[in-house]
Amino acid sequence: MNTKLNIIEVLKPQYFWDVDPIKLDSAANKRLIIERVFTHGSLNEIKSIVQYYGHRQTISILRKISYLDPKTLNFISKLFAIPKRDFKCYTRKPLMPQHWSF
């Protein structure tokens, strides 16, 4: 983990609408930070997260997240060349499936 930079200062506060971004600790809240940036962030922000936390630690946390939307899961799977079945969110289906109207 790169301790020279406070990653929270680089990210948009909109990603943390339900918590106070000032109170976030980049070490203690890394799962929340990584999940929100991969779900809502830009490619540059995703690169910053991987650079800050490291490739191995970022992948480890992403694999343990209980829920990721299908689009984000597909992106992460392709980005890191990891099969979807290796993610906890893939093997754990939501109780209430989402219904989309197209």
C-alpha cells in the first residue's frame, strides 16, 4: 500500500454518499473504497486504486465482495483475467432477482 498519498482525497465524495468521506480510513475501509470505485469510478480512478493498494490485495478484496452487479463483475473478470466463478458474488446469488424493463 502506498502511504505517501491519501487515496480518499483523490476520489469523488459522491462515491461515499452514505458515509462521511473525511472519516474514512484508507486501510480500515479498503473493502468499501475498492468496491465503490470499481462500481462507480472511472478507469483512471480504478488504476489509482490498483496502484495504491497493489494488484494482489485489490484482487483479493474483489474476490471476497458479496455482491457486484453483473456489468462490474464482467469488467473485473476481463480486466484481471480471472474467471467469474472465482468471485464470491458470482457463486452467491441475490434472494430477489432484479427485473429490468427494456
